[in-house]
Amino acid sequence: MSDVAKCPTCGSYSKIKVKEGEGEGETTYQAVQDEEAFKKIQQLKKAMDKFKMKADQLEKELEELKSKHS
């Protein structure tokens, strides 16, 4: 995932890249487009749903194991 920060020039959220060179690194800012942000949000939501399903499955399995040992 890209690093995101506020652009010091325009104040919008931007992807940042630091180019290492002689002396200090040069930071470039590229504005985050709404479409890009929506795609990332959708990816994160899908990943969260997948992990939530796994967590629910593991909770059920744990309850079954606890009930068998009681």
C-alpha cells in the first residue's frame, strides 16, 4: 500500500514517494483520485469480510470444543 500524506501545497491527500539521491531525499506528491480510493476501500472491505468469516468460524469451532470438554 502506498504512503499517504497531506500535500503541503494544496492540502489534499496524496500518495507520496521519496526518491533517495545525493543529500536529502526528494518527496513527490500525487493526488489520490476518488476512483482509486474507492477501489482500495472495496478491497479492504472484502478482506475484512473474509477475516470476519474466518473469525466467526473459529469462534464456533472453539465453542464446540469447549462444550465437548465440559
